[in-house]
Amino acid sequence: MTRPTLKLTYFDSPGRAELTRLALFLHDIPFEDERVSYAEFMARKPTLPFQQLPTLTVDGEVFAQSHGMARYIGHLTGLYPTSNPLGAYRVDEILAASDDIVNTLIPSLFERDMDKKLAMRKELVAATLPTLYACVEARLVAANSQGPFLLGETLSLADIELFVMRMSMRSGHMDGIPTTICDNYPRWNAIADAVAALPKVHAWYASRQ
């Protein structure tokens, strides 16, 4: 199969594009990593599918929806278990849970009044995020995988997403949210640590310094 020409467009931050960036890089699939400013995004917004980023351009056709593009890359790389329906369901559960977590954070991200932002974050830290994180941890434990990753010895999109979610929480970029908020979930952290230990993951972040 001819390898497609790919361009991934997002802001110069991990965010919703990092899962796809890492999936591509880990499997040595060439892609243009286009990073745009907010002003550039606003200028392009009317022309974008769903008027949002990230987008993935495949052989000149522009697609949207971050987990849709990640699954597409998962099909190309084997990071999405196409021959294992239950495994695919497990992966989809984690990707959907990630969306739930991000969606709880979005209102506070766009709140410009710092006092209101911190009040929103305090509520998230007190109840909302721990509840969601505990649900994620419970599903990871229930999978009972015999290996470092959600599906045992096989790396999947879910493992990379768990790593990216933890990295985001530990970044210190979200005022009012402790960088340790993910630390009390052993299975999640074991999976994220296994991803972090991959040489290609080290290489990706070394290339961004």
C-alpha cells in the first residue's frame, strides 16, 4: 500500500494533537508537523472542518476530530487493534474517557477572570477530576492485562493517551491544579511510565527542546 502524504496542523503545544504526533513518530511515518499561532487559526477557522484544530491532511484532503485521526493512524501502524474487537473497545473506552476529562477542563481554560478560573479549578480538583481518574484507573485494573500496557505486551493508542494525559497534568501549565493530581493511580502510572521509557518517546521530546 502506498504511504499517504500527511500534514498534522495544530498549535505549538501538545494538546489534542500529541497522541497522533507520537503515534506517527513512534512508527517512523513521515508527516509535516505544522504548528500555527492562534491568529493563524482564527484566519483559517471558517475553512476548517468543524472550524477547529487539529486537522490531518491526507493526500491533500483535510480531516478533523482528534481521536478520529488517531484511530486512522492507529490502523496504519497497528496501534489500534483492528483484529481484536474487545481490545478495540478497551482502547475506545480510554479515548472517550480522555475526551470526558478534557471537556471538564475546557470552561476553566477559557475563563479570563483569574479568581473565577481558580474557583472552577478548585471544584475540579476536589471532586470532578478525582472521580473521572478513579473511573479510568478502575477500567485499567479490570482489563487485567499481563504486561506493561492496556493490552498486555502490545502498545496501543490508549497507552499513549494515558501518557499524554498525565504529562498534561504534570506540566504545571494549569493554575490551580496540582501537578501531583494523577499520582495516586498505580495502574495508570505504570502504563504511562512504560510509554515514557520508550526510546522513541525520549527522542521525540529531545527533538522539541
